[in-house]
Amino acid sequence: MNDRVRQLQLRIRALHRGHAVSQVRYPDDLRAEIIAVARAGRTAGRSLARLAREIGVSAPTVVERQSCSSTRASPSITIGPNAG
């Protein structure tokens, strides 16, 4: 897991270079990796605050990413008879 965290740290630092922290937008693949590392860390019993600090993002960012990914559902589509 340490190698994954190091890779995330490098990518996040590169995105932050030259930008205010609040102005950084993480690409979808990076967001997915942050969520995966955070979930693995939580499974191992580590706190989200500690994981966020290690990764290099804020704790609210990790919490938000986890809650967004777990509550995101596919829209349901109902197909009915053609009203024609």
C-alpha cells in the first residue's frame, strides 16, 4: 500500500504545482485511486484523517469522494407501451 500512496502523493503534488489548493480538480482516474486506497486503509483500521494526510488531500475530500461513489447509482429507466 505504501507504493500506491507514494504514487498518489506524486500525482497530487504535480496537480497542485502552481495552483491554489482549492483550484485543483482531480481527474476521474485519480479520484478512483484515492477512493480505493482510502477503502483499503479503512479496512485495515486506519482513520480517514490519517489516510488523507498521508495521501496529500484534505479529510473532507476523502469523505466526499467515498460518499459520492457509494451513493452514485445508475438511473432507473422504465420502458412502457408506446403511446402512439
